[in-house]
Amino acid sequence: MLIKKVVIPVAGLGTRFLPATKSTPKEMLPVVDKPLIQYAVEEASKAGIEEFIFITHHSKSSIKKHFEEDSDLFNKLMEDGKEDLASTIKNIGGSEAKFTYIEQGEPKGLGHAISCAKDAIDEDEWFFVILPDDLFMTKGANVTEQMIDIAKSENRQVLALQKIENEEISKYGVISPTSTNGKISTIDGIVEKPDYADAPSNLASIGRYLFKQTIFNHIDNDNPGKNGEVQITDAILSDIENFIGYEFDGLRFDCGSKSGYLKANIEFGLADEELSVELRSFIEEKKNL
């Protein structure tokens, strides 16, 4: 099982972060000193992925510019003796990285966004999907690496799962597990954004998916699902016997929300050697608020 491609949907308008996202794509908002989208690309690259397929919108040209080589800036940094900074803008995604940009046109749901990549995925090819709003901090293997290992051992498509113990569960696709062995669940159903009282479990499907090319046969762009959108959960449900769920190791930050985004900046700031001492001191001063 060779997985070399990732689909990254970035066509959304990011209205929850207005006015910041009026001219800056949400995916370009920084966590410490890197935009969210770069964390997604680096996670996939570390797992051996080389082709990054962005499902994008015409207003998001800054994403493409970010991943293009900037020889003038690189040379200037090198001339100024700032080799460490220069290295941060060189070969983002790896020396073999290929970036492909496909316009979605109008947002019609995650299922539709993923379907836009159909012509870029070969027959029977496996590919990853990353939602950059979901940012992870892990020790050892990252979430993409973990899921690829699970897919290889189980020979199934994989959904990343997280336990959500409160009403927040109604924001997610929620699986119905038939059995759970450690962190792996076999599943017989998935429901998009159920009411809290009707959720089939506390296991939510969150922003990482490992699909086979056959998923495109199950995405029905002509018949939208919940909220009038083409839901990827509907496609998964129609092929549910070929999926398993996996509870990843690591911390997740929902950077699609303001509170999650702020928490990510604090956590990643605390993990930064240059920032941690000053930031910890600041937090200590504020702990009695």
C-alpha cells in the first residue's frame, strides 16, 4: 500500500474569523510562526506523501504563493547570515513535493470538495484527506503516520476518531461502533451532526481520513444530505463495511474555532524553546484571574 497523495480542502470562506479572513485565508492564519496549512503539509510530508492536492477558491492565491519557491527572499536571508530562517522557507513539503490546485467553484460540502480531486487520483489508489482546521500535537508518529500504519495492517479505509463527551458531539459525524479493540473500532454506521440525545456513540470522526479511490463511487453530488450539503459521511455510510475507526494518539486543537485556535497558539508556544520561558511566566502571572 503506497500512499503518495493528500487532498486538502481549503475553499471555505472562514467567516468565523472575520474580519481577519476578509483578505487572508483562514488556513494562512499563523500558529506561533507557521500558517495552519503548513502544519498540514508537513504532517503529510513526514508520512511520505509527496503530492498535495488543494481544493481551493480563486480568492486564496496566497496559499499557492506560500508554497512557491522565493529565491529572492532565500538569497537575501543567506546573504544576511540567517541560514536558519532561510531553511524554513526552502522545500516546504519536501524536495519532491508537487502542489496541485483545483478550484471548487462554490462550497457544496466536504463530500463535494473531495470529489473535485477525482481526476487526480488513479484507479484503486489510496489517498489521504486532511482538514487543516484540525491541528495535532503528537509525540512520535503523527496522526497521518498512525493511520497509514493502521490501514496497512487492517487493509481498510480509516477514519480518525476522538471521544467527545458533551453536546459538542452534534458538530461532527458520529460513528456507530460494533466492537472496539484498543483504539480500533469496527463500525456499522455513521450519522452527520446528530442531536446530542440521538448520537449513536461518543466517538466523532474528525479531520483525517484515509480513503481508497473507490470512495468517489459513493459520493452523490446530485443528492445533497444534511443542511443541503454533499456530506462525506453519506459516502462513508454507503461503503461502511470497508471502514474502521481509529482513536489517534495526540492532542487535537479545533482551529476552526477562536478558542481552539488560541489554545493551539498557547500549547505550541509553550513547546517552542525560544518562547516557553517567557510565555510560562506570563501565564503564571495570570493564573489567578
